[in-house]
Amino acid sequence: MWQSLLNFKMIFLSILIDALPFILISVIVSSFLHNFISEKLIQKVLPKNKIYSILLACFLGVIFPICDCGTVPIVKKLIQKGVPTYSAIAFMLAAPIMNPLVIFSTFYAFNSWEIALVRVTTAFFVAYIAAWIISKSFKKTVLKNEFITSEHDSLCCGHTHSTLPTTFIGKWLAFFYDASNEFFEMGRFLVFGSFLSTIAQLCIPHATLLNIGHNPFFSVIAMILFAFLISVCSSADAFIAASFISSFSTESLIAFTVFGPMIDIKNTLMLLHTFRTNFVLFLITIVFLLTFLGSYIMTNLF
Amino acid sequence: MTYTVKDNCVKALILLCLASILFWLIMMNQVILYVHPRFIILLQISDVLFFLMLLAQCMHLKNSLKQNIPLQEDVAIKSHNFGKAQYKLFFYYVTFIFTLAVALFIPSTSLDSKLIENKGLNNNISDKFKSDISAPLDNFQDTKFIKISDKNYVDTIQNLYCHPADYIGKNVEITGFAYIDPTTKRVSIARYVISCCIADASAVGLSIDAGAENNLVAGHWYEMQGIISTVSYKKDISPVLKVTWSNEIKKPLFTYIFVQTT
């Protein structure tokens, strides 16, 4: 019993320590964008053509590397400011994966550029096709109440806003203050995900894992479900996936690292709060099906 | 004390604890009990970021107290029907408090040998590896004595499993912990191999034949020498070390083999 507790501590903390630098870099970059780059600029550069608009939205994560924890409020604001729903959704699905930090952390976790490439191409496949289907299926607004203006008082996003002075040092302190708040917002989901991952590693016997992992159909479904439940940040989930590398197929690990940042428990709750229920259910269904399909296609393609 | 002040204080306290624990782990070189040494530079940067975020939290707290903002925000909390703000504060930070409690009150150690039952032995010497390794290591062709050290551990054992016939009759020295398979009762000398963090640890080891009267204890550390022979198991030919000499040793301070990525 005591030895199991020691093993639990070591595995649990190792996942957290491993993910820590990437979470911190992610919140720092996110805070920089929040403080220094306006959404108007992003709206201005979006082309009118649907194909190019979705393409650009998919690749916006390269310069706007935001974690999935923070995408829903931004997507809501973008739609309210006139950005087409399909482009905003493409950005929401792709940005948490198709950004340099996540690509680098995936490479670091798996020690393989190949896996990082498969993850990114699968994410692009899912985001692009999902956005295209949405553009054909939803012509009217998908927001729950489109007339509500973007109110953003001191408590609507769960944390207090900076009271720091507007001097040079004050601005940088405000920047780190925002980063700190975002760290607490995301960190608790990382801790909970690491906790579940550790329990899974300690409790699920190797033979059982091998049985699920070697079944090409169930392993993908199991990992998609696992990704949905643990709600881990996109810059850390590759480390959790890498810990299953010896037991699960590459397809299932790709499905895990693609589905999780797009749809998980915490952003589903935010989506249901922001968007109409039928839209959210439709979105979850198509992302699930496309991830399942995409993970097979891309893994075998590369 | 208002909700906002409490919130700021809790955040500052958690950041202080996280920064201090990380600083201690790095300074005492304990961090390699958890992650690959290549992460140390990234963790040093992380620690600096923690201190900067702590500073920002403290400055914000000071300024908001000076401007009497906590009282205004508490009015806003009441208007948003956050009646159970105290409970919310606890549940918001309970994961961090749990992490700190685990880090502070449970001692650090290396992974237990029994964990191999969950992780499996020699999983990374699978078909994938066998197909990648087409030829035996050149430097072992002409030598009769092979010392398996931390530096050549993974390469040598992979080669032994991929080309067992090439190693028959060679004298091998290996150090590791004893693992006894609960179903087959086969004994192996193994080490945990780490590529990123110990959550991805995989056990790599060599089957041994220590004779009928061996008194090896699972989880204990041994250094041993022996002659390589082969055995057929499930249509596969595997190497076995026929032990000629063994000695129980104290468990090393750092027990893992770290995979070199460059």
C-alpha cells in the first residue's frame, strides 16, 4: 500500500513537472496576445472567400497560440464582431493544436517529428472539414443570444482584473498577473488530468491495456473518451499520451491528442453556455467522427 | 477579509510554494527522480516565471487594497449571486493544494519493481525495434566480455534480443534489480528506461538463469556476470544469462537509464 502511494506520487508529479514549462510558456504567450494584440487586427486580415477564410483560421494558431481553455470566449467575441461562424469554429478547433508550442511539446514528449506532423495534419483535417460542414449546415446564428453585447466585468471570467499602474513596469506586472490567472485557470485541469492518468497507470493491468490497445477500433474510441474526460491542456496532453506509447496504437494516441484539445468536459460546458445546444451536439458529433477517421488516414499516410 | 483579498492571498501562497519546491528540486538535483535531465533548463526558466507571477500577484494585492477595490468587487460578487464564494474558492484551488500536499508529505523515491506488472517488461524491444536494428553492434563482435553500463544499456540489450545467436558464449556483466514474472516465474535483471518523465518509464531487462538454488529477491539490486545462451519461448529465440557470479548491492541513488536524444 505504502509503495503504491510512493509510486503514485512519483508518476503524478513527474507528469506535472514534465508539462510545467509548456503550460507556463503557453500562458505567457497567451497573456502577451491578450495584452498587446487586438482581435480587430485578426478580423481585418480574414479573407472574404470561404476556402481561404477557413484555411487562414486553421493556421491562425501559428501566430495566436492559444490553449483550448481560452478559445470559447474569443470565438464568441469574434462571431459577435462579424467573423463567420465557420471561420471562428475552425480557429477554435485548430489553434490549440496547430501552434508552435504544441508542435514542439508533442515532439518533446514523443521524441519524434513524425508524430508531431501526424498530429498537426489530423487536426487540420478535422478543423477544416468540420468548419466546411458547419458552413453548409448552419446559416443562421448559432449563439444562444446574439444581442448580448460583449460584457466583460471584473468577475465574468472568474478572476479579477489588474489594478496595476500603467507605467512600463506596471504593464509588465499586469502581463504577468494575467499569465498567473490563466495558469490557475488551466493548471487545475492539468492536475486533475494527471491524477486520472496516474490512477490509470497504477490500476489498469498491463494485460488489460494491451487488450484494448491492440484492438484498432476500441483503442481509438477509448482514447477519445479518455481525452474528453481528463480535459488536459493541449500543451501537456502529449506527455500523458506518451506515457501510453508502449500499450496503445499510434492511431489512438493521435486521436487522443487531437480530440482532447478540441472537445473536452470543460470547454463543452463553456460551449453549451455560449452556443445553442443543437449546434454543440452537432459539433461534438462531427469532431468525434472526423477525429476517428483522420487518425487512421494520417497515421497510415506518413 | 474579503473574497478578492483571500483569492489573491491563496494564489500568491500557492505560487510561493510551487516556486520554492521547484527551486529545491533543481538545487538538490532531485528533479532527475521525476524527469529527463534535458528538462532542467526549461524548469529553471519555469521557476523564474513563477517568481515573476508571484511578484505580480503581490503587487496587485497591494494596489487593490490601497484603492479599496476588494470591497467594490465583493459587491459585484454578491450581484452575480456568488453566495457560496468561500466554497468556490476552496474547490477552485483544491487541485493545487492536493499537489502541494503530495509533494511535501510523501517522500520521493524510485519506481518500484512491481510496477513492471502494469508496464510490462521489454515492451520497447518490440517488432518495431527489431525491424529497425538490422545488424549487431560492431564493437561487440570481437570482444568476449561485455559490460552493460548506463551508457550502453538500452543499445546492448536491444541487440541481445535482436541477434541472440551472435552473443552466445560471450561473458556479460549487468547491474539492475531482480524481477520475477508472477505467471511464468522467469527471473530477469531489469532497469527503468526514461525518455521524458518517469510516467513513460519502460522496463528493459535480461532474462537470467541463476540455477535452482538462487536466492534472488524481487526488487533487490544485484550485479552479476554470466555466459549468454539462448532459449526458445513462444516460437521466439531469446537470450538468457547463465549466472556464474552475483553480488547483492545497495540500491543506487539514481536508478534510471535516460535515453539520449541527441
